[in-house]
Amino acid sequence: MKIFSYLGFSVAILLLSCQACTTQLVDNLTIVKEEGKEYPGAAAGAERGWITAPAFADSSVANTWLVFRKEFDLSKVAAEPIPAEIAADTKYWLWVNDSLVIREGGLKWGPVPMGYYTDVEDLGPYLHKGSNKIEVLVWYFGKDGFSHKSSGQAGLSVAIRDLNIFTDTTWKVGIHEGFAVDSPAPRPNYRLPESNINFMAQKAGPLDRVDQPLYGFAGDWLAAIVRPNTRRVSVPRPIPQWKDFGLRSYENSPTFPFVSTGDTLRMKLPYNAQVTANLTISAPAAAPGIADGQLPYIDIRTDNYFGGGPPNVRTIYHPRPGSKQTFESPGWFNGHEVIYTIPAGITVHDLKYRETGFATEFTGAFSCDDDFYNRLWEKARRTLYVTMRDSYMDCPDRERAQWWGDVVLESGETFYALDRKSDRLTKKAILELMEWQRPDSTIYSPVPAGNWDQELPTQMLASVGYYGIWNYYLHTGDEATIKWVYPAVKRYLHVWETDADGLVIPRKGGWTWGDWGDEKDMPLIFNGWYYLALKGFANMAKLTGNQEDVVWASDKMERFKVAYNRKFWTGKAYRSPANMGATDDRGQALAVVSGLAPAEHFPAIREVFRTQAYASPYFEKYVEEALFQMGYADDALARMKRRFGPMVKSPLTTLWEGWDIGSAKWGGGTNNHAWSGGGLTLLSQYVVGIVPLTPGYGSVRIRPQLGSLNRASAYVDTPLGLLKVEVRRQGNKLKVDYDAPDGMAVIVVAE
């Protein structure tokens, strides 16, 4: 460890010379080509045995729950791990000898349009000599969404090669009628592949434990049938299984037991979280309102049920009359409150929740002497975490969609807020984005998706550009992934055309979206993102040894910069000639952060930022970053406080999609959008000043900009270990203390 203190200004000191360290995240696994597509780690999926119920031989019904069972004898159990390869369409719960091994396994489909993810789990600790039993509950989504491409066929594939066990006709299968296919209206909006969970307890066996195997399946067992495999590429699950925080009591739990009088209970969570809801109740054998032996149902939803406008997911539970029962909904939702509406006459013995989420740790940190920025940083991390699961999400309620404008900001936040397991989600997002590239070389998001295929040109430029894929490499050193996607990035950039001056010709795409809000100067937005894409591509070309592409991109950037300033700079601001409205702060921001704006323009641009504030929370990050880059830290911090003040003061623990919750002006205005958390990145990267100079943090620059603050500190969990930095103002000087891991070169700059 190296600890260093520094006093002074305008000095750069190299403390340790070392070779830049890199992290290789791609394993040397078999690559399979599928109709021109490739994916790292893929394996042939066609030979896998997929089984389903006889009723689904020709077609599958959406929102069906299937159960599978395999019984077998073992004369002995090896001491070594016994890996099982498990894939399901779509989600599964796995029990081995009545022990729950995996809760909500599987990932939404797919890594490529014709592919799926396969989990690998060690079953050795759960097996024993003699008779053994494997049971699997499968939830078949059966419909496309903004985060899932349905195969159209429910099924399960298991391969335990060491035991010579595969999914075939020796497995038993049943349709779990406790899970109803349909539910009372309203149903989830079309963006979500998940349906409501509608559980009919009277069609299940006794429910007497939280992890009840197969949720009390009480139907008939049939011989499974082998179904054709319509997806031919299998990819090992690239991210960990979910972190399970365990069952917990709500913050405002009432005294149990009590008899409901038709109560609606708003049970408080400690923060916005991804949770499943749990209940233990007793239902009377007879009560007013019972018809045909069925009690009125219990409705379970969160305060985000209408988050962003349309209805999202909920759970409906029909109790079994005359018995005590425990039920935990297998489907997750999110919010600050779980709302139970419980019919009169039902005795409530307990209500709990289980938080689950991406398996990363909150190892990053930020602190300063103004608590506003501390609260903003923490809220940004909470918002980030609740928008991570199968993929990055714009929001965890209305869409659960991997829009890449959001991913660029989310991934940037992970480097400063979380441990490095979070990089796996970013790598997954990058590979999916480029592996879904269409034959015409265009790319689009969200992917994976089954009912959306429209290109958002500006978001796509952001994704392949300096703040997108290249920023991932800078923070991780994952050279293999850059090399893998480089040809696809090159193909996409060559879709774009330039005019006689070398400026980009805007592309309509499927949705010509620049930002939420007013006064968008689209030519500036298009050209700013295009230049950043060229900048990122030039770096990738140099890294991969494609010298011709380096020359092409460099020449294009040089010509572009001259033409951009000649055409758009008015002497007071950047404006496109056709813009008859106000000056757009977004365009100024991109001009600065891309490097298009020369330093002599900074005072005028600063004045624009003082008077114009049209950017949404998504684009606001780049506006404030431009202020930091121009050296106006006081302005950046003041604008951050002014614009995000209502969000930070709000009792909500997450940041909003727009400046107003629920506003159509901001796309529906969800109350948990990680693209609003750019301040987290800025506080760690600019206020404390931590920036990797070489990929994977082989060398780091610490250049603090405290502005109006007197103290700021940050922890960053780098690929080399935890970097700790503290900056204090002492008179007209700064004191910088840091603790860096071995192998990291540190440069301290104070200005």
C-alpha cells in the first residue's frame, strides 16, 4: 500500500511506475456461429434435450407454470462438484431433495436473437447416497417484451453429465393449475413479458413452508415429451445468481395475529427495492362473499404499480378456505411500499418481504462537508441498484428495458459505486447490443426484445462511443470484449454518412429521440454524439491494431472539428442555422465533453449554462460534466443542487425519470430512473478527481475540484483493489491523502 499527502497547486507527480494492468473477462470457451452471428462462450444448443408437457407438443400457452421431476439412485456421491447445466423458457425454481437450490434461475432470452442463457450450478452438496429427487418449477412467460424474446415453446433443459442425467422422457411433468393463466384486469402493460401471478391455493397441496417444493403441486404427473429446440445457441450465464437478503419484517409491521376487516395495508420497505411478498394467513371455512368455495382474493402490489403511467405487475392470491397457509409470490416487483388488500374475515399471522437483486456489493463511497451531495450520491446508488437485474433497466416497473442511453450512464456509475462483479452486467449489455446487429448493420435498443426493433440513432451513437463501450474498457481493461465487438462497431459507424463539410447527416432511425424536454437543437445533438462515437472508435482501432481505421477516424475528426465550429459557433453559443428557438444547453454540453469546443469558447458557454436549463435528468449529467471540464466547479455544484434539489429533498429513496414524477413530458415520469444518477459519477470523478489514465486502473490521476466544498473523500473498488482518496482544503491549498492498492501508479494534480 502507498499513502501520500500533497500540498500545493499546478503540479503533477508520478509516484509509481508500473505496467498497466488489464482484466480479461472472456473465458476461452467454444464459439459457435449461428447464421453469421457469434457470441463469446457460446456452445451448440441443438443437441440439448428440451422437454415439455404433452399438452404443449404443438403450442404453448403464455403465463403457464410447469413442474418437472426426476428421481434417481446413487450408489455413492463424489467429493468433487457435480455441475448441472440448466436452461428454461423462461424462469425456474430448483429443488434437490426438497432443498431450494435456486430461486428464480434463468435469464430473459436471449444473448443473440436465436439463443438462450444456461445456468451452471453445483448440485453435489444436495445429493446423497440412495434415492434422490430433482424438482423444477418453470414459469413460461410466453410473450415478447422490451426485455425478452419469446421462443414460443415452454420447456426445460437439464444436463448433469457426471451422472449421465439429461432431460428426456424419463422425467415427469405436470401443469401447475394453482397458477392461473389469466388474471383479473388490469393486466401488465405490453412492454413487460411478465404476466400477473394469480395463485389459486385451493388447487395446490398444503402450503406450510416458505420454500414449499413446487409450490404444493397437487396435479397429475405425466411422462415428459421431448420438444424441438428452436433456439440453437446456448451461452453460459454471464452474471451471478441473485443476491438473497432473506425474509424480513416490514418497518411498520402490525401486531400479529389479527382478523382483517377488509383492510388495505401499506407495508413500508426501508428503501426502493426489488422484493417478493410473503404472507401467512388463515382463511375461514365459510364467510360472507364466498362463492363456489372460493374466498375473495388478496391483492398484492407496490406503490409503483402505476409507476410511469400504465399498470405493472402484481400478485393475486386466492386462499384455500378453512386452513392456515404460507405463500411467497415467486415474481418480484419494486417500490417503497408493498400494499396488501385483504378481504374481511381472514386472519393474518405474518407479513414479510424478501429483497433480491444483482449480486454486487456497495464497496464504493463518497462523502463531503455538504450533506446534500452525500444524499444525492446515495440516492443515485440506490436508483442504480434497483435498475439492475437480468440486464440494466431504464426502470424496474413500467418497462424493465435495456435502453442504451440509460446503460451508458448506469455503467459509468457502477465503476464508482459498486464492486467489480457489476462489470459482468455491462459486458453482457455490450455483447447483446452488438450481437443483435441487423443485416443492414444498424443496431437498436432495448435488446433483448421481442416487440421492439426501432433504432434510436443518438442513443446508439452514445453506446458505441467514448462514454459507452470505450469507458467500459478504460475502467476494466477488458481488451477481449473490445476486440470482439470492434467489427460490429465499425459496421455501424459506416452506416452514417457525412455532408460535403464532413458533418454528420442526421438519421431518422425508428425514433428520432434526442432527449425529453423542450428546445432540443437536434443537429447539435446528432453531431456531438457522432464525434464522441468517432473518438471512441479511434481508440478502439488503435487498441486492436487497425491502423487504417485509426487514420480514417482521425482524419474525419480533424475535418469535422473545423467544420463544426465554422458552421455552429455564433460567437456566443453553438446553434444550428435552422434553430429558431432558445439556445440548447445540451448542444453546448456535447461540444465541451467531446472536445469540439476550444477553451476560448468556455466563458460564453458558461453563460449559456447560467441562463438555460432544458436538459432532462438524463442529459443534465453532460451539462454539469462540461462545467467541471471547463474548470467551473462552483457552477457545476450549484447547478447540481438547483436542478436535483427536489429529488434529494423528497422522501423517496430513488431519483426520478424527469423533473416531475408522472409527467408525460418526461416519458411518464417514473420515480426510479438510474439515468438521473450522473451526479454520482461526477462527484467521485471530478470533485474528488479519480480517473483511470490507463485501462484497468494501472495508472490513476487524482485531480480534485472541490469548488465551494472544503472536504471530499471517495472509495473506488478498482480491478486492482480498493482506492481511497481524501481531499481537504487548507487555506489556499489542497491536501490530498490516498491509499492505493499494489500495482497502481498514481498521479496527483491540483490546480
